[in-house]
Amino acid sequence: MTLTRRLLGRLSWPWLGRQAAATAPPFRATRRRLVAINLLVVSAILAVMAVAVYISDAHAIDQQLTQQLQMRATRDSTADVLALLVAPNGAPPALRGDAHESGELGEPYEPASPNVFAVGFDAHGTVIYDPGRIAALGIPDRTAALPVLAGRVPNTLVTVGAEPHEYRLYTVPLLSHGRIVGALQTGISLDARERQLHDLLLTLAAAGLAMVLLTGLASVFLAERALMPVRRAYERQRQFAAAASHELRTPLAYARSQAELVLTQLATDLPAADAPADREILAADVHEIIGEMDYMSRLVRDLLLLARDEGDQSALAWQSLDFASLVVGAVEAVRADARLHGVELRVEIHGEPPDGIRVWGDADRLRQLALILLDNAVRYTPTGGRVNVEARVRQSGSSLLGHHDHVELIVSDTGSGIAPEHIARIFTPFFRADPARSTTEEHRGAGLGLALAQWIVQAHGGKITVESTPGVGSTFRVVLASAGG
């Protein structure tokens, strides 16, 4: 049954996110960042180079087109148009204006053609020479010819037309005995230019994509090589911490058992009438030794847990949990301590049956998480203060893989708060901002509680944040993937 539920749970998006986070090996995030940085740098360089190549090639093509237009304007077309302007009746039939009607002109100009066409204007801007029947395409451009005919500019170079066909036009004046008698306008379709630039763009994109893929593969390889010494050092540190913790457990357990044995013998073998004061002092000392042994055992246990990586599956026992019941149980466990210190404890559960509030996770670790946050809130809340606990399901969208629901656990207090400069360090192991802030004198901590809380949350693929105002209170917010819906 458990296996079936876990297999069904894999179909939901939150489970996929949690599973991915749980199976992440050490340094996976660092490796991803290194690869991403390399890809971003190489992609930026390739993009700059591609833009430079594209602009340079477009400029070279434009210069080539302009040269073609200028060469055509200085060749035989000029003489042909001048012949029409000076002696229109004596010009060959192919050049006279009546040739438009007689059909003696050449083939119509095709917009897709890379050839250059020529059009002649008289002094009034009227087209008198159009062997390519350009007028049928909506050109030539009389507006570009008028400034040349008026002598205001030596030539004009314009681009006219609209998608899908554009034309580059170059206009020069025609002179007879030093006087402007007309204008010659040469032009070319830009279709070939657009095709050439489009092919260049595809080539650059394909080459860029290939380079990015190769860079990605190389980055993964180089990142693995670069992280290898760090990984070995980290593994040695983890092995040392785990081995030290395991080795310390046995002598601590043995010392505690011996202390308990001494305490038992004090109660049974030493008569009450014999030195009662000495017996009470000795018993108190033994109790203190047992307390210290318990403290050291907890410290070793917590260090052993922190020595594990968040992706270590053996550290967690995954199952679908009733998170609401887990939170209520943790609240009841600390209620007596809160009442003892005069702190009001309130709990609100927002979850409707039959699903309620369910999460995938380790019951013991999540209960430990709730106890750490509750104990921390009670410890730093003065007498007469209040601690609020809230659990709810937050909907954050949906996709083809299912709903992106999350479970929130919010623990807020009216305690002393946390100084802004300490916010970024409170999840650091052994960091204690101000032990004097604690209102529980008998409580002794090593500064591992919040570090353990963060470890548990991250091992479950979640997120923990804190908001605090000194003198007002703190709010810890935990977000976990939901196992429902």
C-alpha cells in the first residue's frame, strides 16, 4: 500500500520537486552555477560576435548594392536617357516614349531579381525612360528625383516600398551643356539582400547553438574537474564528523549508564541516616553528570545529522504525512513549558477533510522541525507574551503535471526579536546572537537548533524564511511541497 501511494505521489509536481531536491548530490548546485556562468559568458560573447558579423555583413552588402547602382548610372543608361531628352524623335524606338505602347520594351522587372534597373525623368519629373516597366511596381520615386532636378543635391539614395518588396534607388542629374535636363534613377530589389542576411542569420544561429552545446559539455567536464579537490576535502570532513560522532556515542552512553548505576546505588546501598547531607550532594552531582551526558548526546546526534548531505536518502524516511496532526502534537508537547513560563500558545489549522494538510516527508524530522521553532519562540518570548502557530495549504498555480500546492507552517511570537545584522547568520551552526535574550534560564543550547531546522527544510525541498523586528517579535515561515491534490 505504501509503495502504491508513493508511486501515485510521483505524478504530482510537488513530489517531483521534492524528489529532485532530495536526490541532489553534494555540490550539484555549485556545479550548476559554474556551468550556467560559463554558458552565460560564452553565450554573451557569441551574441556580441554574431551581432558584429551581422552588422558588418549587412553594411558590406549595402555598400556593394550602392556601387552597383552608381556603376549603372555612369554606363550606357545615361547616354540613352540623354538621347531621349535631346532628340526624342530621333532616338531608337526602344527608347522613345511611344515604345511603351508598342510593346518594344524589354521584359518586366521581377522584384526577386538581383539585377539593376534604370528609369529616366525629364526636367519636369515625368518618366520618359522605363524599359523594365518599373512603373507597374509603384516606382520610380519622383520625390527622390525632384531635389536632384532642382539642383539642390548632387544625388539621392533612398529605400522605398514595403514588405514583401523593397527597393534601393539612386538618382543622379543628367546634364546637357552644363544645364540639368533630366535625371536618371537606378534601382535594385532588396529581396536578394534580405535572403542573404536571412541565410547568414540562420548560419550564425546554428553555429551559436552548436558552440553553446559544446561549451555546456565542456563546462560540465571542467566543473567536475575543478570541484574534485573540494569534493574530496568535503567528503573527508563529512567522514570525520560522522566517525567522531559515532565514536563519541559509545563512551557517552557508557558514562551515562555508569552515572545512573551510581545514582541507583546511592538510593539503595547508602542508609539515609549515614551522612544525609553528603548523599544529597553526591546525588545532585550525579544528576548534573547525567544532564551533561544527555546534553552531549543531543549535541553529537545533531552534529551527526548536520554532517549528512541534504540529498542523503538514508537520512529520511519518506511517507505521506498528516501535517496538521503533526503540528498539533508538537504544540501539545511544548504547551506545558509555555504555561510554565507564562506564554500563551495559540494554534490555527486551515485544512479541510478528507485531504487536510498532507506533505511528503520524514515524520520524525518534521516533528523535530516544529519543536525547534516552537521551543525557539517560547524561549525568547517574555512572560505574558504570545506564540501563534498556523498551518495551511497555499495554492500557487497549476500545470500539466498537476497543482503547485504548498504547505505553510508559520510560527510567530511577541518576543525580543532579532537584530537586523544577525538575520543572515541565525541559521549558521553554533551561532548564538545574544544568549541573554533567552527567558528560559535553565535552557542550554549550542546554537544548532535553527541550523537543524534549515537542514530539515532543505532536505524536504522546502524553504524557510524569517522576519523579525527587535522588541516586537519574529515570524518563521516554512514552505513545503504538498502531498495532496
